[in-house]
Amino acid sequence: TGSQLREIFDKINNLLSGKSVPSGGRTVSVTQHPQGLEFVYYKLAEKFVNQGEEEVASHRDAAFPIAVVASGIWELHPRVGDLFLAHLHKKCPYAVPFYPALKEGTSMEEYQRMLGYQVKDSKMEEQDHFLKRMSGLIRLYAAIIQLRWPYGNKQGSHPHGLNYGWRWLAQMLNMEPLADVTATLLFDFLEVCGNALMKQYQVQFWKMMVFIREDYFPRIEAITSSGQMGSLIRFKQFLEECLQQKEIPLPKGALQSSFWKS
């Protein structure tokens, strides 16, 4: 509920502001250690990213409540935002977006890790599990750039707003696509913040959508094997529907004003 989310937000904000906060049956404060605040910044940013690859990957709608808290904390404590991006880019280079190249002297295992795969005992995770985690991370990022904590003072601009989303999209389309990954992440990104981008960029946005359909989609199709068609078909249907209706629907699970009264 909205009231639960406010409680969570206030508790995190109080902790970062140096106040004493109850936790696990005792009271903690970042002032208890000279590096206390830096440590909490780092762990909190890491936790937000972990929620992307765990919670959001399993429950897509979870992106919005997590993102609105992360966005509000980022606004009040910019260090958390810097560290959030660092953790995010390490786990999901596609959020930069960046496709790491295999360099001489890099082991295959190390390279798989650079690409975002989890490698345990020299075994790489399954492709569908990998894509699910990357989707969760991109969805969380796409939700953060469009959401603001509704109880802030709203004087300044969003610390990492929609212009970063526009830039991400443009950079993605300037890169050669990767089978499976590109179609999956473009779909996730546009499904979550396409509506917000459409409202902000209007004509420019629709030009970009037409470019994706006419020019970029065929390039993804050309490198996609028959076993990887799922993400491609989903993305194609989404593109066709949006262009036909000249509308990108509000994402499922988006927080309406009524949510904050709950």
C-alpha cells in the first residue's frame, strides 16, 4: 500500500540522514562508525539493484513501488544514485548500453561474467534465466527514470530523468543488435517507459518507433535463430500494435494517484 511504502521510504531516509532507526530488535545509526554512511550508501544501492534482478524479474509490476522509493532516495542522497548505476552497470552492461568485447587474455568464464551471466563452478546459467534477470534490471531502470517520489519538494529536476531513457534508446539503436538480448530488452524498456517517452518526445518518439520497425527490427531478425524467436515475436506484436493505434499504453502495475491513498 501507499502508506507502507511511505514507512519504508522514511526509514531509509532517516537512516541516511544520521537518525537512529530500529532494525532487527535494536537501534542503529550511520554515525556509529566513521565509514558508516558510505557503507550504507553502498549496500543500499546494491540492494536496489538486487531487487531488480530478483523481485522485478519474477513479478514485473514490482518495478514501480521499488523504483519510486529508489528515485526519491536518489533525489535526496545523490551518492546512492551514483552507486546504484555502478552496481547496475556491473550486473547488466546492457543498461549502459555496452556490449563487452572478448579481449585477448580474458578467460571464457571471465568474459561470460562481463556479459552479465552468473557463473558457478565453471557452469554458466541458462539463457532464459539470464534474460529474465536482465529484463528485471532494465525494467527497474526504465521505471526509475520516469518516477518521482510524490512527497518531495519537486523544485529541481529528476536526478536521472527521461532524457537518460531517450539517450539509452538512441545508443541501443546505434549498436549492432545481439540475438535474444536486444529484442528482449528493447521490448521491456518500451513497455515500461514508452508511454512516458511518448508524452515527452511526441513526434520525435514516433519517428524513432518507425525507424525501429522499418530499419532496426529487420537487423535483429537477420541474426535471430529459430530457437530464439519468442522475444522477437513479442517485440514485433508490441511495435505493430503501438504504431497502429498511435499509442503506447500505460504499463501494467503503474502507480495511480489512488495508490497513495491506500
